[in-house]
Amino acid sequence: QVQLVESGGGLVQAGGSLRLSCAASGRPFSIAAMGWYRQAPGKQREMVARISGGTTTYADQVKARFTISRDNAKNMVYLQMNSLKPEDTAVYYCNIVTLPTMFNYWGQGTQVTVSS
């Protein structure tokens, strides 16, 4: 079993920055992919940023503003969010896909609210 705990969300004004952190713990595991997803009220969950197979991918609407990074030794993944916009408001979820089962683990989510 793997547990993911997100932190770093909060209320910020447009143009501000936040850094989200996700800590993974539990049984030893290897990672096939990791990423951040978000879901706004009444909207579908969408991919924000992910690292898979050595490739980093960002949603078009966050390119040049968000940066995903990882610390393999600490089993942590981060999302640095700059130049935040009101449309970034959502619950942000950490996701890790483990090897060899390709099982998806999700955090509880952390709320990000951006005011205009």
C-alpha cells in the first residue's frame, strides 16, 4: 500500500505563486509515472503536469507557468505554480503510478483558490 499526502494549497491573489508538495509513503515501490491533476466544481478532472518515461508534459493552459519536479530519494513530487490565474482554482491531486502493477494512487487533494 502506498499513501500520498498533498500540502501547500491555499488562497492566493492572481499573479501569485504556490508550491504544492506530495509525499509518498508505504511499502517499497518503483514509479512508472507521477503527476498533478486538478478538478474544478462542475468540471472534469484534467491533467496539469506529469512525468512519464522520462518525458514531462504540461497542459497547454499551464505551460511556462507551472513546473513539476521530483525528489526520488524522498519519494516526493512538487508542483511550482507561478503567475496564478483565477481559472487555476481547483482541487489539486497528486497521482503516482507504481511498478510493476501500474496501479494508480491518489492523494486526498489540496484546494487552490486564486482570487482576481
